[in-house]
Amino acid sequence: MVQLKRNLHPLRNDFFEQQLKSVSAELEGVLIDVLPPPNTRLHEAIGYSVLGSGKRLRAFLMLAAADLFSVPSEIALRVAAAIEFIHAYSLVHDDLPAMDNAAMRRNKPSCHKAYGEATAILVGDSLIPLAFQTLSSLNVPKDIQGELIHELSRVIGSEGLVAGQMMDLNQEGPIVTEEDLLTLQRLKTGVLFGFATEAGAILGNASPSERKVLKNFGLLFGRMFQMVDDWLDGCEDENVTGKPSHQDKDKLTFLTLLGPKGLRKKVEETLKEVLEILSPFGEKAAPLKEAAQYACQWVK
Ligand code: GRG
């Protein structure tokens, strides 16, 4: 049973890390349960890409949002697993030579470096249906299940995640303005975080206004997370990030747009806004707030 404790203290990152660790351990069991056993090379490569690492922040946010409505954890964990499958697919495909061409991911060789390009493409191709298979096997009312499937397919499609990736690869023209950057980051990063928190509300049969608050929280969390990712790329070494730094120095990013001082200020302002969004939930939202504070701890 996932136990999220409400003990918000702005400086206690260690407290949050403990919670994240225990949620990750529980999720790992569900991921292993849902994934096919490593009985083929493809299944082994899928396990390599999904299991054993990753911060599991999207899963944590989903579980914390669902916890606001006392959703049974065995159901919420399966939705969290589906989100992690989509996230893992996007990382595997993003790392491919035709995309971001990254050799390392999660402190180990990226999937195509370990298993070859063709297998990595097929790992991603397998993880998308596995996510939907997981959602379609949930023991929840049909309207809730339909809503989850509809929303996830919407946010990861050609008007969501994939559109963001097209923009990031400059396939839709150059990214020049701050508005371009915000759109790109909303699609590439924000919408999956938005789905994660909205999914908790959907599962919990939340009111339309509660659902909107949680979706907006996830979207803004995603923007802040991307700001931190840009910070880490420009200001930290790869021991912190688990992947090579300074990959984005020639791109328009929040760091190249605002500079280190401007970006630090923007992260602080965005964190304040992110925390304020949750005010309708009061103290109950402490785990979500802790997650937001945890996500910006590297920006100093
Ligand atoms: C449709 C192929 C395709 C890609 C979609 C998500 C994405 C676009 C690309 C992934 C690359 C990337 C740097 C995205 C920005 C969001 C981000 C920082 C992802 C990494 O997420 P973490 O840090 O990863 O949560 P872990 O490893 O902790 O799960």
C-alpha cells in the first residue's frame, strides 16, 4: 500500500527523497508484474529501458494526486506504470541517432547503444501499446477508463508530445521567440506531467474544478521541471544529470534566453506559482508541494 505522508517542510528534501524511494520501490514491483518477462531480446531491452532507474516523478505526482481522493493504491499504481511506459518510450526514441542522438541515459548506455537502433525503435513501439493495455485492464468504471485512455492518447499524439518533439528537432521551423519555447516545452514536457496529475483526479471522480487545478499544477510543474533541466544542462556536470551536459548550448532554452541569474529568479517565481495553484487542497496537497520543491533543489 502506497503511504504518502503529509509533513511539508520546505528544507526537508531528505524527507521527500525517502517517500519517493518507497513509492519507486512499490512501483518497481508493479512494473515487473505488468512487463513481459525477459524471455526474448526485445523483452530484455524493454526491461533495460524501464526498470531499475529513473526518478519516477511523474508516477509520484500521479499517485499523490490520486491520494487526494483516496483512490485505492493498487489501481493508481497501474496508471502510474502506464505513464512510466510512455515516458520510457519517449526517452528511448528521443535518444536515437535520428533524434537527439544521446549515448547515455539514466547513467547507462542508452537503449540503442546497448541493443542497437532497430531494437530501440521496437522497444518504444512496444511500450506505447503496453501503456494502453495496462489502462484497458484497470478495474474501474468504464467512463473513467475511457477518459484516461482518451486523455493519454490525446496528450502523447501529434498535437501533444510528438508535436513537441517535432518542434524540438526544428522540423516545424526554428524556435526563436519565448512563446515558441513555451509551446515547445508545454508539448514536450508539460503535457505528460499534466496528464499524470489530471489522471489522479479522473480516477478520483474529482469535480471539474479540482480536475482543472490538478491539470494546471502538472502543466506548470512541467514547465518548471524543464527550466531546471535547462539549468542542469548548462550549469551542472554529468555526474549530477547522468547524461552529457552542454548539449543545448546552441539552442533557445530557458537558460540561453534568461541567463543563469534570470533563470534562477524565474524558477523561484514559478515554484511560488506552482505551490499557490494547490491552495484549494490545503495541507492534503503536501506531497505534491514537496515534489515541486524537490524538483528545483538543484537551482542554486
Ligand atoms: C515523441 C520521441 C518522442 C519524444 C517526446 C519527452 C521527449 C519528447 C523527449 C525526452 C527528452 C527530454 C530531455 C525531454 C524533456 C523532459 C525531460 C527532462 C525528460 C527527462 O525526464 P526525467 O528527468 O527522467 O524525469 P527520468 O530518467 O528521471 O525518468
